[in-house]
Amino acid sequence: MVDVRSREPVPDETAASAEVARSAASALAPEAGALVDVDPALFGRALARAAVGAARRPAAVAEAGIKCAVDLTRATLSTALRALGQSAPAPLPPDGADRRFADPAWEDNPAFFWLCQSYLVFRRLAEDLVAAGELDEPTRAKATFAVSLLADALAPTNLLLTNPTALKRAFDTGGQSVLLGARNCLDDLRHNGGRPRQVDASPFQLGENMAATTSKVVFRNELIELLQYLPQTDEVHAVPLLASPPWINKYYIMDLAPGRSLIEWAVRQGRTVFAISYRNPDASMSGITMDDYSTDGMRAALDAVSEITGSETVDILGVCLGGALAAMTAAQLAGSGEDRIGTLTLINTLLDYSEPGVLGCFLDEGTIAKLERRMARKGYLDGADMAGTFNALRANDLIFNYVTSRWLMGKQPPAFDLLAWNEDATRLPAAMHSWYLRSCYVENQLAEGTMELGGQRLDLSTVKPDTYVVAAERDHIVPWRSSYRTTGLLGGDVRYVLASGGHIAGIVSPPDPKAWVMTSDENPPNAEEWRRAATRKGESWWEDWARWMADRAGPLGKPPRVGCRRHPVLADGPGEYVLG
């Protein structure tokens, strides 16, 4: 087996650093590739339009300026009172969830107090000036994003002399942290594209402590490998389960690590599990389309699973874009009269893209056109490009957090499986990705009933299998209120559940005392109505899903063979494609 990333070992990180990594990982999202190559000129143009709009509304600008001056005066007075040992309120208290200003020095030290207040005051002024421009929604979103990113970059916490936590560490270590931080910075400039390294991936090895649930490769074509997982119970349910991952990242987010593997959990619940592992595309695959992903991916895998197990129906477990493809394929099969799907499970999946959250703000015609030109040069969208752009979406968590810890304080990044998985990036074929962005995000064809796949019009209302839909409360890529619209699109019975976590951390949800899930027996038209009527339980959604599956997966019996004459065992899991 090979390392996910070749790295020199570094010292173990503290529990606090691991917690920061978990927080950052909750923001990770396969859809990140949509935003790569967002030309800064687009943001510059939005800011220019904001400036022009603000100039046309001098009263609003004056109001923003007066508010800024008043707050700055109040901050200065509060600072003076604090310097004299008196208590005084902060005009703009930092957000309690903003870890950048958690150090007590930002409150207790008058100089740092004034620095923090000045930063917050001027940041709000910039936001008020954008609002004063009265822009259309897409332009306003771009300008707001640009201001937020610039403000995050200019935060006093990003500099050694204005970061009290970094200064304390420098004092406590006799300056060693400063030397280590400088070394880390130089190393990242040379070997990590100038970005602070987020994770130590060296302890993780595919097939050993990641993607480690025992499996065999039983099918391979030019696009996918199909893994069959060995049984871990004496009896299994009759209906097999096929895992459909997003090919924007590698499949093993569903088989992350022992004890944190959704696939391992399903196997231990008596399911015969198969999983698709997609080939990492190169320039030769630039013309691969969504039709190919359906025909040579989902449908080829369904055929092989049925031939190996002898089952007439197959349950499908889909994540993100893999869930969207599963729903597309289900509609395609229903339209041709094929009753091959037993149940659907859709995790953090959008079918209605009318309100896609933060990504929708950036997927306008200009951005997509620039992205298409970039893909045309290479034939694919590069994984490193995806990662860099997505990091900017959550800059505090995924960039500046590591600027502080790694460059200013000389710390090594933690060894954390979710972040190691995220660094194991994949590429996307140009033709498929362009079609996906335009058909789904721009035109919302799937929900509108106008999408065609393989020459066939897709109608989600014809999808009759029972469906289990999982959403994560803090998912900013697939907002749970948007995913709730799935309940009104599919034609079968839908169980909708809302779970703790974010887009990725919500998938990796083994039983844990901190986990919770909300469920309801009814699906009213409005998401907020559903939430008011839902019941919250102190368990992982995995546990609720296991009970739901058991009622629909058929009787228990002897496990099926591994592979068959037509589909013999080709290799041990996790296979070859995941290593590409």
C-alpha cells in the first residue's frame, strides 16, 4: 500500500489542534471544484460596481461614515477607561464563535482591545459601503465575498506583533516558535504552493488505516472499479447495497477509517455492500460526459451487482453528486420501465438547485465561462485548483487558522483523517463538469423536469422506491432547507432526517454521545414547518438509518459469493483507481 501523501513524520499535535482540524473539516465539500479559477477581475468588477453604486447614494455613505466615526470614538474612550483600570463595554464585541479573538488579551490588554475594536469597526464600514451600493444579488454576493476575504487577510491575528497568543508562545519558547514558524513558512512556499499545510497525512495508508474495510475488486472498466466487501456477519439481508460516491473526491470518505467508516457500519448491519471507485481522470478523458458516468458508472455497477448476487433489486447509497447521479439513474430506469432499485439513500444531496447556498453566488455565466476555458486547456479540472479555491470560501478555518498556528507559532499540523482524505484530490473531466454546472446549478433541469440523460427525459416523480434523505445542519454546500425540497420531488415515500455536522463531517457520523438526529413521520411543504414538528433524538443518523434499512432489505440468509464467473476477483481492495 502507499501513503496518501508522502511526508516526513512530524510530532503529534495537541488535542486542541485536532479539534481545530475537526472544525475545519466540517467545512470541506466535494462541490468545491465549482469555484476554481474565479477570476479576481470578477470580484474587482463587483467591488467597482459597489463603489459606483455607493457614490450615487451619498446619504447612505455618509451614514456609514458617521457610524464608523462614532464607533471608533467609543472604542477609543473604552480603551482609555480600561487603561485607567475601569470597566467599559466594547462597541463591537467579537463574535463568540470567532476563535481568532479568544485570547483574554483582546479584552484585558488596552492596546490589543483597541486593535481588535478598530479592526471590527473598519470591517463593518466596508460591509456597509457594499450594502450602500444597492447591487443586484449576484454582484452584491461577489462584492461581499471579496470584502470578507480581504478583511480576513488583514486581520491583526495574521501578524506576529499583533497576535497576543503568538507573542506569548514566542516568549514561552525563548523565540524558538518564531524560528520554527519561519522554517514552516519557507517549506510551504517551496513545497505546498505557498499555502500553509493543513494536515500531516503521513500516518495514513490506504488499505491499512484508511479505506481499510476488507474488500475485493470484482469489476473494472475504463471509468470505475467495483469493490465487493466481505461479510462480517453469519447472515446477510437478501438485497445488496451499492455505494455511489462523488467522483469530485475519492470514494473512501464512505470508508474513512475503522470505527469511522459508513461502509463498515453497513456491513456490520448485515448488508452485502458494493462500492464504486472512480478512475482519476486525465487529459485523455476530457470528453467523458455525464451520460458516460451513468452508463459506464452507475448502470454498469448495478448490472455487475445483480449478476454477482442474483438479486433483482439493489439498494443505492449516494453521497453528494453521487446521490444526484443515483437519482438521475433511478429516474432513467423508471422511465424505461425497469424496476431495479430497492431503496435510495441520499446523503447531503441536492436535487433542486434553485437555492444552492454559497456556491450559487459564484456560478454565474462569466465564472462558468472562465472555468470552461481553463478546463479546455488541460482537458480536466485539477484537484489542486479546486482545493485552493475552496479554501478561500472558508478562509478563517482553512487558510488563516494555519497561518497562525503553523507560520506564527511554529506548530506542526495535526494528523487527521478527514483532512488527509480532502488532500487526496481528484480531477474532473471537462465535458462532464461543464454539463453538470450548467444543467444543474444554472438551469436547474433536474427539478424542472427538463434534464435528458442518455437521450431520455428525466422525471423525478416517477422514482417510486422508498428514499432516506440525510441533511446536515451546518452544511453550507447543500443547505438543509434546499435538500428538503427532495421530499416534494420524488414519487415514493421519503424519510427526511436532519443530523448534526457539516457537509463532510455529517457523513462520518458513528454512534457518539454528542450526535443527534431529527426525524418526523410527516413531510409538510415547508422545511421550517418540518423542523418545528420533528423530534430530536440523541443518536447518530447511522443508527436510525440501520433500522430503516433493516425493514426494507429483505430476509436474512447466507452471504452471497464474492465475485462470479463473469466477474471474477481481480484484486484486493481498495483497488488501483483510488491510488491514481
